[in-house]
Amino acid sequence: MLAAGGIGGPLGRAALVVGLVGSVFGLLAAVTAARTGDRRVARLVIRFAWLTATGAVGAFVAMEWAMVTRDFSLDYIQRVGSRSTPALYNFAAVWSALEGSILMWVLVLAGLTAAVAHKYRRRIDDPMVGWAMATMFATAIFFFMLTLGPANPFAPGAPGVVDGPGPNPLLQNHLLVMFHPPILYIGYVGMTVPFAFAIGALVTGRLGEGWLVETRRWAIVSWGMLTFGIILGGWWSYEVLGWSGVWAWDPVENASFVPWLTGTAYIHSVLVQERRGMLRVWNLSLLVATFALTILGTFLTRSGILNSVHAFSESNIGPWLLSFFAVIVVVSVGLIGWRGDRLRSPGVIDSPISREGAFLANNVLFAAFAFVVLLGTVFPLVVEALQNRQLVVGEPFFDRLSGPIGLVMLFLMSVAPVLPWRKASGEVLADRLHWPAWCGTAALVVAVVLGASGWAPLLTFGLGGFAAGAALRQLVLATRRQGWRGLVGRANGGMVVHLGVILLAVALAASNSYTRSQELNLEIGAPARWGGHTFELVGFEQVDDDRRTAIKALVSIDGGQAYAPAITKFKSMGTNIGTPSVRTGFTKDLYLTLEPPVKPTSDSARIKVFVKPMILWLWIGGGLMGLGTLLSLFPGRRRRPTDPTSAPVAVAGGVAP
């Protein structure tokens, strides 16, 4: 163990300097190559990209080494490291606080920069690729400067420190801390790639559909990782925080959700541009908004201005991030305005009752949803800054405004997949919506038979069945034509994603509307009945080690397995953390929490029980969304290139017969 003066600090700082140098020279080489077409200079871009990645990897490895060896000469290790933290959580502690999280951003961004340079190594002298690389290098320079300046993880700490408190207790009691943040970061930072190519297209004036082809898979992968990261975050919240929910409209949750909404809008509307040559300005604006919102979200979560279980402590990087956000917006809007004459679309919407009309309506709803969430998140900060008073925007605001938007989105998910391009007749719609409508009716009837009530959840169930019927219809038609290969490709992979979204919507409606809870005073040997189940306190179990003291109440459910909700006290911080215990079922979960105060020598305990319908379907829906994203990455059946003046081409999962 290194108590003072380890090698991680000097090596880490040196690696950051190497990465910054690689980014600066990479930017210069990329701009020079893009302007002159000099292939010798262009080849240097690849080398500088790998140098940038080498510096980032070196810095991250040095930070992990310092954490693993408990190098308490560094201020960051003094704040989040501990000799008693288990190896798993000690490894994850690197990204548990501000400086380490920015270092992870640098790692992912540098890795993506090298990946893009390698992918386009044979076209590195292409001006559009050159300007895209220049944009990525410029972004890397900013984040390397953060890590060498206000967010330096290798800053020396106070002398004589030989131990620390460890990471936040909430970040060292569940395995998901290993996966949720890195996956979310890949999705967040991955949006840099399509944004960079959009900037390259604007600078070069090549504003057709070619740049969309270059970024298609990058955008889908980034969106998929952001989706998966958000779902894992909901799972972590459910399993760790003890409130039985998965989403609370927390400001930091919203900071990741808003760019997800604009990214989802882009993935939908880009199909219209590829097919009809429309929505060029809109798609560029969505990409700019998505990337800019990731920077704004980073500001919200890492500047210390928010009071949230997810947010980091106060820091002085806020002005840096806000300035970078402003630069992105000003430069991007300026470029779009400069190229306005070249962004005129050759195609027009022939009829609102068409696939492109449905996509446009879909985009308007996504934009409205993003605006509502962003307004509710940022408005209290603006009021506090201007009037020096605190304002809280709670769940009712988000629920009342987002609920109607979500229902209309479900309706569009039902109708859009069956609409042809250009124009739809009443006869065609009636034929194609026949089976989806029956599916919606069946879902509504089943919900009523099972005891569901309330107009909002019933409408959700009915529209969910309607939308699921439309998606399944498309998949059945595609597999009839091509066999199981019909599931592959963006259109049909998207239908699988739709099924996942529908499951999420239905499960959230059920769990939010029909959750029941009751606090039970249990005594050993005296079973209590509630909610159709029997709960019996079997006894207590105490776990005591150098890091924590945990008291578990062993509760048998229905005379079977004993579940163990617990209260854990982390000795270094003196913090009590409640840990729920969950019996997961196909139709409902039984969610148990142990209520303080508790004494292991007692023969009674207060247990709060939640009955949570359909929670498992949330995770199944998330898995389907991941599967659909994966299927979308593979090419489907080829179709002829787009001609805005030609008739629509029938493709698998596109225009259904």
C-alpha cells in the first residue's frame, strides 16, 4: 500500500498532458488537411487520435492504480478512497465523484475519436471527415483542459492522510454501480460523433443525405447505450433507494432524459430525410440540441447547483461548462444560418395522413416533451438566480404535462407503422389498422376484467395494445417475406424497440396507478396478513465489519423464503442507509423496507410493504429495446436510392402491403 507519494499522480498528470498535446496537434492537422487536401497531413490525424486515446487511457489507468493502491497523497483518493472499501466498489469509486466522472468522459471521448479515425482511415483526407475530426479534437481539448484545471483528479492532497471515507454509501451497496454510469457515459459522449459529422457537413456544404449515412450506426449505438443506461439507473433506484419507485423526475434524471428525447426524435426524423430529402434543418437542429443538452446536463449534474441524490458536490467547473454550451449553440446556429440556402428540402409533405406526416407529428411531440422536462428542471434555477428565492417543481407538474404527450405518442406508434409514404387512403388505413384495433380492444377488455380502473391507465393499456398490434403486424409481414431475416434492419429493429417502449409505458402506468403500501408491526412467531399475503418476522441478522454495521430483518413471505430488508450504518460517515428486499414476480413485486429504529435484540420490527404491479415488465421492455437497437445495426434488405420525385419503394418493414 502507498500511503504517501505514489506514482499514480505524476503518471496521471503526464498522461493528461500527452492527451492534450495529441488533441491540439490533431485539431491543427485535421483543419489543415480539410482545407488543403494534403494526404500526408491527413495521415497525421490518425496518429494524433491514437496519441489522444493513449493519454486518456494512461490517465484512467493511473487513477485506477492510485485508487487500488490507496494512494492517499492525492486529494481525490482522500475524498472517495478507503482502505475498507471492497475491491469492486473501490474500482468503481474512480467515477463516483466529480473529477473521476470527467476523467471517464475524457476516456470515452478519446476512445471514440480514435475509433472514428480508424473507421475512416482510408478517407481521412475527405474534407467532411477532416472537419468532423477537428470537432472531436476540439471537444477533447476542452475536457482535457477541465481535467488539468478545475477538475484535476491528480491534484495533491493534504499531507499525512492515511485513510478516507470511501465513496458515497449509496454507491457501494449494489452491483449496478459498475455498469450504470459507464454505459450512460458511452451514450452521452457517443452523441459527439453524429454532431461532429453534422458540423463537417455544414462547413463543407455537403448537406445532402451522405453525412447521415456516415453517422447512422454511431447515432443508433449512442442512443441505445443512453437508453440502456437510463433503464439501469431506474433499476438501481428501485433496488437501492428504498422508495419503491424507478423514476422521480429528479433533476439529474431529467438531465439524461432530455437529450434522449431529442436523440429519439432525430432517429425518427432522419428516416424522412433519407427517404424524401426533407427536414434537413430540423435534423441538424436536433443533433445540435442533443449534443448541447449533454453538455448542459453535465453542467447540471457536476456544478453542484442541484440538490439531488445523483448530483455531485459543489465545484467551480460550472462557468466552464456553460461557456462551452454557449459556444456550441452559437457556432452551430451560425453555421446553419450560413448554409440556409443549401438546406432547402427538395421534397414536401403531400398529405398529413402519411408516414412523413406522422414522423413530423412525432417530432413535434418529442420536442414538446423535451421542452416540458427542461423547463421544469431549469426554471427553479433561473428563479433562484434572478430573484434569490427557491422554487420547487415537483412530480405533479411533470406528470400532468407529460401524461397527455405520452398518450398521443402511443397513438402515433399505433398508426405510423401502417401509413404509406406520401398519402394514405381511408380504405388502406381501415385494412391495415383492423388487427391492431382488435389488439387494442382485447388489451382494454383484459385490463377491465383484471380489475383495472381509472381513465388514464385504461387508455394507456388500450393504446398500448393498439400500438403493439401495429408493431407485431409489421414484424409478421416482414418474417413472412424474408423469414427470420425480416427482423433485421432499422425498420423492423425499430418495431422491436417499439414493443419494448410499449411494455415500459404499460408497466409504468400499472405500477404508478395501482401500487399499494402498508406498514406492518411484525413480531417473531406472529404472522400478519395483508394484501393477500402472509408476512412473518423470523428474526434478525447483524453483519459487522470494518466498513459497516448492517442489521437485517428476516421476513418470511407466505411461509416460504425469508427476505432481508436492512439498515446499514457506514462507520466512516456515520450514515444510515436503508436497503430494500424484493420478491420479484411475473405480475407483481413485493417490496420490503425495514423502518427505523431497529434493535437486533428486539422481537419486533416495523416493515413497510409495497405491492408493485408489473415491475418485471419494465426490465423486459428495456431488454427488448436493447435487442431492437442491436437488430437495427444490421443492414436490412437493400432498396433503391431515394428519388424525391419517384413513387415510394416497398421494403421490408417499410411500406406494408
